[in-house]
Amino acid sequence: MRISRVTLSAVVTAAVASVSLLAVILSANGSPVFAAQGPEPAPQSQPAPPTHPPHDMPAPTNLKVLPRNLSGQQVHEIMELWEGELGTRCKTCHAVDPKNVGPDGKPRFNYADDSKEEKQTARKMFKMVEEINANYIAKIDSSGAPVTCGTCHRGHLGPEPFAVPEKEHVH
């Protein structure tokens, strides 16, 4: 059975995003993220945290580099991971639709719209990362973690150039 680079990368990205999201959720709830610990004692009559209704993620309609069989929730998790790695928000790549106003009175995003150049750039960069991982990183024994957006961007939309530190020459 052969799996395409894009499918494999999307699965790896989704898995990393899921594990990261799970760690954030567990740490936010006050539970340690260590699997070897036993159960915690029940909290003493503390009020339950407010619950928010689950946000329905519609099925994606314009996937061009991610696998088309991903659910809306899976795509949302990938996008949240990319937001963190790039230090950006949805509006960087996605256009708003002034005709589609949400219950808060603000226009919603048209995620299928391809009019923003940043979205085209993101797709090219995703393909580049996939190629680097499949054609280079995967061929190095014990190469470690795959390349991600964060490898270069480190939380900045435009990665800062690397400058080799000057060192003193001792002869």
C-alpha cells in the first residue's frame, strides 16, 4: 500500500496538532500531562467551569493541498497549528464575506475564497515542506522530527534571517 506525501503529511500534522491540543486542554484543566501518574483526588466543591457549546466546523469545500477527505474539525486543528507556528490569524489568508454576517454582527470568513495572495503562498509553502520531508528528511537515518512551518518561522509570519555569529580568530 502506498500513501501519498500529502496524505502522510496531513495525517502527521493532524496527529501532532491533536496531541498538542490535548496537552493544552489537559494542562488548562489543571490535570498534569504525565501519563504515569495516578488519578487525582476529586476537587472540593468548586464550581464547574463554564461550558461553551461545541463549534460546528463545516466540511471544507476548496482543499487543494490538504487531503480532501479531512473533516472540518481536522482542517480547523491544522489551521490552528499553522497559526501558532506562523504567529498569524485566519484573516491573513482568508477573506471575509460581507454578505455573510454572523450572530455577533461581524462578517464571517469565506474559507473557500482564493483571492488572497497569502493563501496561495501558504499552499506553496505547504507543498515545499511536504517535499522536504519526503525527499530529504525521510532519507536521513535518525533525522528526528519532520520539518514544519515553525521550523523556520518560529511564530513569525516572515521568518527572521539567520546571521552567523562572528567569532574571534585565534592564530
